[in-house]
Amino acid sequence: MSTLMENTTSSPGPETGAETGGGMGEIPSFDVTLRIRRYSPETHGDEAYWQEFTVTAYGTDRLLDALHKVKWDVDGSLTFRRSCAHGVCGSDAMRINGRNRLACKVLLKDLNPDKPILVEPLKGLPVKKDLVVDMEPFFASYREIMPFLITGGNEPTRERLQSAEQRERFDDTTKCILCAACTSSCPVFWTDGQYFGPAAIVNAHRFIFDSRDDGAAQRLEILNDKEGVWRCRTIFNCSEACPRGIEITKAIKEVKRAMITRAF
Amino acid sequence: MTTTQTQAAAQLPIENPGEAYKRRKTTRGNFELYSWVFMRASGVVLLVLIFVHLFVNLVAGEGITAIDFGFVAGKWASPFWQVIDLVMLWLAMLHGTNGMRTIVNDYAERDGLRMWLKIALYTAFVVVTVLGTLVIFTFDPCPADAPANLLPSFCTA
């Protein structure tokens, strides 16, 4: 501990941070270095490059706050997506220290600020600029599984009722916010981007097991594809990456089981 | 608040960053389903077959010292062991080839490389399976022109 203090105080330059302030009731702060993988073809050519920014952060700051500090105060050209900033919209999924996370749900103090924090765009999707990726491949397979209610027969004159147990059956997969953290954490998806990916299967699961929906057979047919559920290798990367804690691998397994029951 | 900036060395470029996404035509069918079920079923059967094989060949009776041309010929004189070994050979080859096929699909990124790896894989499958099947049914412990010191004792009798 003493060596650490010594290093901090003896380091030259302006990076003293707020630790030296020491006023009454002051919130403790620390310096973090973000090592951001940037790609800006207009100004820096076709090569992606790493750039480091050191900012002062507080214990309550999330990675998104540090990115804001960089964008607003240091380098306005840094580009990333964010909308609600509270873990609901799913815009700011990115690769943080090698793991797919939402920047708005990761506290800096949990990331070991002693080392630079690696921030990269999602893997397996084409990079547009800096941390912004083209989500089209992700949404293309989402559209393919028909993520809407399909019903047959006459329109009922009242609501389509459902028991609490029937609702519980697919409750977990209703939580998806389409952030792409799962699909872009899947090595099978990285290979050639043809695999439907965990998110598409999760959203198919949400309707396949909905008692009000009649499109299960169609959706199972769509996912019974060379690039469908059978490319899942059950490595649990998706479940680990999901910011909503959806048991994705389990959902994929349930879809597989429904297909096998249908085939035999 | 203070900040510093350092320019880090450029790393590997992002492959084709602006490339448009192309989803190939659908490839629906039950083949991958049956292949998935086969892998689990054959895996369980192979587990039994392989440990029976290891026990009978290496542990039972005189153990590992008993293995020679004569031991193998003795086993294959019985249709029971012929069928057991044939099933083991075919299941192991199909299971292994299918596993390698999925690994090639997962790791080979270019279609051309994928095709050539699969051609090599299927060629190896055909050669080993055909040769193995042939040996199980036509095994001769005393080939006519083999050197005498390599043959089991009963050949000269």
C-alpha cells in the first residue's frame, strides 16, 4: 500500500486528480485510462488504431460516463451509440476488457482502474466508425424468425387470455433488448456471420412458447436450418454476455428439444 | 479534471469494415437435426464399445501380452466380434468425421478452403472405413510370403 501511495504522489505532470484536494465531504476520485479501438476512415485511413485517454472518475461512474467525458471534454470525434444510458435501450453494447457489456451498466471501479480499460466495438459485425457497428446482419436474422404474433382462426371478441403459468413459460425471453451483446459474443457467428445467432433464437423462443401464438411450426421450420439452432455449441458465451441475465443457452436448448420432439 | 492522450500503435486492420451484409439463401432441412441426434446417440454407444474393446484386448485373460496376429485372428473368427468391431469402426468414423465437419464449418472462413478441407476429410473417411471393413472380414494371420519371425507360432504348424 505504501509503495502505491509513493508512486502516486511522486508521479510528475498534471495528473494529480482530485485525491490531493482533500476537502470535507469530497467524493473520492481516481484516474482511469481508456484504451479505445478507433476506426475513422475519413481522417485516419483504413487502419483501426488504439487511442488512450486518461480521465478522472468517481466511484459511482460507469464506463459510459468516462466515454462522455472523453467525447464532451477531450475529443469530440469519438463516436459511440447510446440512448437511454440506463440499461434499457440496448444501444451501447461494446467489448469491454474482452467481454460484451453495456457501457451504461459497467461501473469503472469494478474494472480494475490500475490497468487501461480496453474498449472495442462489438466483434463479428462490420464497424462503421469507432465503437459504432452495422447492426444490419443482427436485425436481418431477427426479422427472419418473424418476431410478431401469428394467429389463426377468427378474431376473438375480447383479449386473448393467458394464465400466469402460460405467461411464465416464456417470461425469460421477453426480457431481450436487442443489444446484440450475445450474438456478437458467439464464435460461431464470428466465423462468417451466417449463423442466426442467440438473439434471433431467443426472440423466436418468446413466440414459440407463447400459448396465444400459432406460428410455432413456421418458426421451428425457419430455425431448423444449417445456420439455425444446430450450430450452437453450448459454450455459454451468450448467457454470460447478456446484460438482462436471460438464460440464452437454455432457451436455445428448449428450441432444439421442440424440434426433436416434432421430428421423431 | 485532467486528461492525457497518447497515440497507440496501429494494430491489425478491421477486415472489410464497410462490406455490405449478405445472407445466403436458406438451407432448411432435417439433416443437421439428425446429425445432432446421431452425435449424442453414437457417443453413448461408442463409450460402451470402446471400454469393452479396451478391457477385452488389454486386461482380460493374459492381458496386453496376449496381443499378436493370432489373438486378432482368433477374435475375428467369431461373427460376434466381427460385428462388434464393424459397428465400432463405422460409428467411430462417422462420429469423428461429423465432428470434424462441424469444426471445419465453424473455423474455416472462406468457402474454397472449407470445400477442400471437407474433400480431404471425406476422402480420409472413405479410405479408412473401406480398408477397415475389408480387414475385419478378410484378415489372414498367416500371409503367404511374410518373414517367419513376424508370424505367430501356429502359422508354421
